Amino acid sequence: MRQDGRLEPDPLVCHRVLAAWLRFTQANAGPTPGGRHPTAYLCQHEGTRYAVVTSAGGGVLAVYGIRPDGVLVRLGHWPKEIEGY
């Protein structure tokens, strides 16, 4: 059983979630208002895997749940603990 926290990076999933975020926000593939590109990391909390999109300043821009079949689902609410991973 894995503990909660940040998971090893998976470039494919991180690229997919960044593309999904860009499509959702109807943004161009340019920088965020702070002048830097968003980044993504993977984490697990209470048995559920998440992909978190963050700004250069560390603020969470979006969170996607990762279903067992690999489908990304954008969440409106998420466990606040994952923001600290």
C-alpha cells in the first residue's frame, strides 16, 4: 500500500493534464500571467491519484482526478492536503 504524497513524475500524464488545462482555459500555449509556464505534478491521497497544475508561484490552477482507466477528470473541489505535496 502506497502512502499519501507526491508520486514519481510521468511525463505523458503531465503533458496530457497541461494540454487539458490549456484547452479548458482557452489559453494559448504561452506563459501564465506571472510570466512562466504552468507545471504539473502527480500525487496520491487516500488511494486516489491526482494531477495538479500549478503556477510559477506555486498556486494551484487546477486539479484533475486520474481514473483507473487513465481518463483525466477536472475537479471543482479537491482535498486541500494535496496542495502541500
